[in-house]
Amino acid sequence: MTELETVHLKVVELEAMRLVDFVGMEQEDAANKMGVSRRTLWKDLKSARKKIVDALVNGKIVEMHGGNIWAEPRKWGGSRFSFSIPNWR
């Protein structure tokens, strides 16, 4: 079996993408919420988008670093995966 390649996503990159692309915040507001400059937010956002597109297009695994991740078994099989991210303020 061939091992899949991995893309390493930082928690700050995910949070930047979540605030801008999912929640719909303006980049300036998202940067303020995270306590970073707009330039830093833009770099994290650009990096996250590139990594996610690379994983989707090329069938890679996405690994996330910098937060807590845990799995809980479900009553009727399978698992529920959760993660926490740092409080930015």
C-alpha cells in the first residue's frame, strides 16, 4: 500500500481561514481578533489556502499542529473528533 503524502496545517492558519472564509470576517477584523497584524493574518491565510487546495487536488492528508485534538467513540460505532484552538485574546 502506498503511503499518502501529508500537508502540515498550523492552528493559526486554520483560525485565519475559519474567521475570513467561514465566518466571513474582514481581514482587518480577523487580525484584531487574533491579535496579529493584517500582514501576518494574510500570510497565514495564504499559506492555509495553498495547503488545503494542495491536499484536495493531490489527495494528501491534512495534519494540524498547535492545538489539542481528541476522539470520542460513538455509541453506534465510529468516532467523533474534536479540537481546541488557542484563545487569541
